[in-house]
Amino acid sequence: MALVISNSGTRTLLQSAIIFFAAVAPLAAQGIPPNPTPAQANPSPLADTEALSREALVWLAQLIQINTTNPPGNEQAAAKYIAGILEREGITPELLEVAPGRSAVVARLRSSAISDPSRALLLVAHMDVVGAERARWTVDPFGAVMKDGYMYGRGALDDKSMLAANLATIIALKRSSGRLNRDVIFLATDDEEAGGDASIRTLIAKNWDKFAAGYALNEGGEVISKGGKVQYVAVQASEKVSVNVALIAKGPSGHASIPTKNNAVVHLAAAVAKIGAYSAPVHFNTVVRRYFEGLAAVSDDEIAKWMRSLDTTDRGEHAQRFISDANPQWSSMMHDTIAPTMLSAGVRANVIPGEARAMLNIRLLPGDTIDVLLGALSKLVNDPQVRFEVQPNAGLAAPTSSLESDLYAVISKVASQEFGGAPVLPYQSPWATDSSQLRLHNVQAYGLWPFPVTDEDLARMHGDDERLSVASFNKGVAVLLHIVSDFAVTK
Ligand SMILES: [Zn+2]
């Protein structure tokens, strides 16, 4: 049932309108009512979340059909599409041009004539997606194909579902007659996946006054479901810091028929092997401690026992090894990690090169510094022919968002209520999101990705056949709206 549309990212509004109507047919054929009549003004924004989710599902499908593969991104087409929806609802959008062909969209619901940025809530999601290898998918990655109750498409998980849910939330608040006690700001960003010139860093530098806020909800967390039941809700409050380091070995170049012991390739390979086997020391912070405490409550007895022993003096070391070996993601929450990702050396098969290089992608725990880690690695490698070179554009360590804030309390309460009493855990993600840039600007930003998914589906993020079940999408829309209403609407 895939609807094949032009792959070109740049579209006029007229073309977007054609796509908008063209896309309706296959969705309707699949049982999704096309653009149902918007609900009339309700006293509560939570009055009819089912009708709202049906509308939002159409927005999700149409956002997937707008190809925003980054690079080049071409997010402007998605930005114009979103602006059109907001305009129809009487919400004034503003397009902020970040780079040619790349615009962010910002829109605001005001609580009073004078805004108080320190109280404002920012709903942020990115419009760009990572590339898709079409040949490896069973459906068109940009077709928004419905199959077995799932919406398939690049961005179905990351991050167009969140984008559509944020859009649904601000629209539901606007349609309702509930009174806001703080400004609610919608922001759709560019270039999150590449973190380049068009990313939130530039947006903040150029336009911070347009979306300055004290609180933010963004991607980065997860709701893990097992056997049809939500096991736990992870709310991202902190994230690791990405730094690329080049490992460079030098040696004399020469004829390959007369090899010597100081061959740069041999020295580089030895250094990479040592680094690959290295495990950085364990460091805990409050977020990670509380994550494992909470996770222990829903884990098998054996795992739970070691999770509870992680921070003890007598059994701590053994527990840290056991938990790290049990799950690489758990390991990454406790250690700085180093992943060699690229290798290069040589130009001819019969020439010993004078230089060999490896790229190391390092993820630092928020409190750790690259100098300390490289000090330990230099000692380990212990080779005067090998040196480390920190690459530009390293991430910046951001403060952790508070686990005592009003917003965190609302998220915990509502998420637990909505997901059958499942524990809500603070989470430190191994990956980076736009939230670190917000946290550096004093924003209490939380990664709340409200759609319940299995580990199997989550593994498709950035992979093949990315998909989200319609039931999960609907639930996520309702949960997000519930949280935002509790936080921002006067009771
Ligand atoms: Zn994302």
C-alpha cells in the first residue's frame, strides 16, 4: 500500500498540498480516517484524546512522506507542512531559517501578556532523519505504510512520532478552554542527527529569545514494554558526551620487501587492540544510582541482586563486572567508553606507509574529562610512535536536569498512572540529544519518549523497517498531553 512520492526534499506549498491530499487515500484504505473533523472547543484538553490521536496519525504519516534524510536534511519542506497545520488552528508559527533550505518552526501559546521564560515549557522534536537503505527494507521507508497495526517508515520512532505528538499537544491546548499557567512553546528543530551548522546550537545562538524556557520535553527516554505490559519508564535527565579522538602512529616509510619493527601500521594495530580491551573505571552519579535501584524492582532475582550491590564496598566490584557483562548499555552508563570506528593507512600494497590512523569515538560520563581518559590511554599504549589528537566539535558536558523539579514530579506521577503503576526511572543516555544544549542554558530538560515499545522494535531505530504500532502511538499522544496539561493548565 505504499504511496510512492517524489524523493526530492524541496517542495512548494502547492506540492505539499497535493501530497497532503494524495496521502489521504492509502491511509483511508487502511482504516485510518483521513483528517477527521477537528473536535470542537472542550473545557479540558484531555476530553477526546482518541479523536486527537487519529488526527495526529495522519500528521505522522505525512511527515514520514516528506523525506528529511540528513544530510542534506531539507527540513524546510517539513517546516512548511507543520506551519500550515498550526495556521489552520489559529496558532501563529514562525519559520526560523538556520541554513539555506533548513528552517526550524517555533510557535507559542501565551499564558499572559508578559511571558516569563523561566516558567515556560518547551516541547521540542527534530524534523531530520537518518538515511535508509531502501534495499534492506520490506516497504518504502518514506511511504508511511500501515501493516499489521504498525506505521512503517524512517522517523516513525525517531523523531517524527514525537514531532506529531508535540503538535497534537499544542493544538489540543489551543482548542481547549483551559487556562494556561505558563507559556507552552512548540519547537521543531533541524540537523539533530548530524549536529552540524543547522543544529540547535546555531538556533540557540541566533534565536534563543524566541523559545527561551525553564523546562523542556524532548526525545531521549523510553517506555519499555514486555509481553504487552509496560515494564518501566525511563526519563532521560542526563547524557554522555561524545568526543572524537584520532589515534595516529608514525614510522619510517619504505619498501615492503624489507619490513622493519617500527612499521606505523603494526604500531597502530597494537594500540587499537590494547584500547579495545580497556575498561575505564566505574563512576556513578545520582541518576545512574536511582536508575539501577528502580530497575532492580522489575528485574529477575539474580540480576536484581547484583544491581542492588553495584555501589557497595564489599561486592561492588564484582557487581559492576556482572552488570556490565550482562548488557552493553548498562556498561556504558557506568563507564567512559571508547569505540574505534575508522581505520586508514597506506596507498600501495608494496609500500610501508609513514602514518596510520584510527578514529576513536569516545563517550564520556558527564563529570569526566577527556584529558584524564587520554592520560590513562597513553600509559596503556605506552608507545612513543603513537599519539592522540582530540578532534574539533566535541560535545560539551551539560549539568544534569533536577530530579526534584515540579516537571519531573508531574512526569513521574502521570507516567506511573498511565502505565499501570510501572516504575519511572531517571535515565542517563549513552547517546546525545538536543537536550544537552538546552541544559547548558539552564533548562530543566527531560527525555520523555512516551510511546511504549519492545526492545525488538526499539532496535529498529536508525535501522531497517523502523516502525511504531498505532496503539503505542495513540497511547503516547494521550500520555504526553496528560503530562503537559497537568503541568501547564490551571486546575
Ligand atoms: Zn532523534
